[in-house]
Amino acid sequence: MADRNGEQTLRLVAHQTHYDFLDLGAAGYSLGDQLAFGETFSKRGDSVGRSGIACTVTAFEPPPSDVVTVNCVGTLRLKDGQVNLQGLLELDGLADPGPFRVAITGGTGRYRGAGGEAVAWQPNPPENRYIYELRLDAEALRR
């Protein structure tokens, strides 16, 4: 549904299915460590897609702080195409519930040429369920 700003908002419920933190350098956060996860998406109880997201540690605060900066790249595979996401996030630890705001950088199928932003947050931490709001440029979706 398009709003007065020319955006279409798609709201999805994500259930995390896979998650791993790859501690690749020195123990604890270090440059290049990886956070990778996958989710399944539903809308009104129906399965509508999956995600694959990888985040690379680009900065971190020294202990005892748990603040880490990650560059995340992800793809959401939905029924009518894919949506690509990317953003630099500052996390207060790996269990940070968000909200996280990233750019929609394009897509395929119905989402070809899409732009806008995606916001994700965890409504009931530590439950592995997230809400995604994709705020898509409605003009790109009409092409």
C-alpha cells in the first residue's frame, strides 16, 4: 500500500533460523569477525520468504564495552523477487534488539530498481523473532 510520501510499506515477521558469530582474529571482537544469520519470513501467518545476512566487524570499543560496529549486507528472498539491504550498524552487544535501519539498495522481480529503507527490531527480547518494515519507493515498484 502506497502512502502519501510515495512509499509502499511491507511489514514482515522474521524468525531467526540460523545464527553464528565467527571470532576470526584475537579472542573477542576484532576487525573482520563475522556475524551471519538466516531467517524465515511470514505475513499474517503465511510463509513468504527467507533471508541471508552477513555482517563484518569494522570497529569496536575496548572491553569492558560491548559496543561493536558492523557493516551488514543481506538479501531477502520473497515470493515475487528479492530485496537487497546494506548498512553500517552500531550494536550494543550482539544481542542488541534494535531498531536497525539500513538502505534498500535494489532488488529483482517485482522489487527491481527498488530503493528506500528497511527497519528491523526485536519486539520481545530474547525471543528470536523480529519485525521488518520495508519502506519501498513505490515508483520503482510500478516499473
